[in-house]
Amino acid sequence: MASGSGHDASALVNTFGDIDIYVFDQLLRGRIAPGMTIFDAGCGGGRNLVYLLRQGYDVYGVDSNPAAVTAIQRLATVLAPALSPDHFRAENLEQLSFPDAFADVVLSSAVLHFAESDVHFMAMLHGTWRVLKPGGLFFCRLASIDGIDSEVRPVGNGRYLLPDGSERFLVSASRLTNLTDRLGGVLVDPIKTTIVHHQRAMTTWVVRKRWTQPQ
């Protein structure tokens, strides 16, 4: 039994990679579907893209780390050789070279909390939002202050020292609700926060971009 279970686990990892379970949830609910253009804003080495590449999605991604971009380009060469290496670029979110409103789904998994200040956070967010089509899905997971506010220490510019020893730019559910309206979006799911006791809190924010944007 143990041997079979290990084999099954290996097969799952081979198919899905180290996909974020909350991204996997969007797949299961049909919100990420064949034929869609996917943009991973902060793709790293491609942990959330293995399945999408295997299934022939039109996948794009950026990361500020050139080594990570090289890694995802190599992965795509194996899993989706028809894709151009130019689909993956070493860029900052606030200075993307991709066109406006070209992606059906934008993934932002554990990226925005690396903002250096509130101004930087908003620039990263607007840069990411810009490439999403009207009617498109924005999936974001980032560190938050909700539920651990008494355990974090402010270090300036909207950043905090977390109990796990890391420094992150933190948001709250109320701010994300406000940003949803300001961006011209509508919540697809209630904002959800997972608390890892005495370590960190991570919030999942899933938004549909309205067809008519605020002026």
C-alpha cells in the first residue's frame, strides 16, 4: 500500500508540479480552462505552470530573477516546445513589456508581499492588473496582517517583521476589498486568510475584472 501511494504521489507531482493548492482549486472549479491565455506575474521556476504547459495552454510569465526565467524557459522547452522562449521574460511587474489586456487569467502567487513600500506595492499591482483582459480572472495570494496583527512588528514603509523571521509588505482584507472596487473588479470568492500560528498569515484574493473600468 505504501509503495502504491508513493507511486501515485510521484505521478501527481509529475503532472502538476508543486502547484499552489489554491491555484489548483481554481482549476478544479473550471475558472482556468483550455483555450485561455495565462500570465504568471512572478513565475519563478514555473511551480504553478507545469500542468498548464503540459496541457497546451498559451502560457506567459515574468520574474525579476533572470535565473528563474532561464529555468522556466528550459522547462517550457521540454513540456511545451512550441512556445517561444520570449513568452518568459526577466522583468519587474511595474515595468512589464507585455501589452494591455491580453491575458484571460493572471496569477500572482506569493509575489506582491515583496513590495518595498506602499508606492511600490501599488505600482506592482497596477502593472499586473494592466495585462488582464476585461472579464478576466486575477488570482492573488499574498501575506497579510489579519489574525497576526499582535505578533508582527512594523519596520516602516508598510513592511513588517513576521514571527517566522521574514520581512513582508502586509495587507488586510479591508484594504483588498477597497482595492477591488478601485481597480474595477468584483470578488469571485470571499477573501480568505490562512493563519499559520506564530509564523505568518496568507490571504487569497480572487477577482474578476469588470468589462467597464472606473475612470
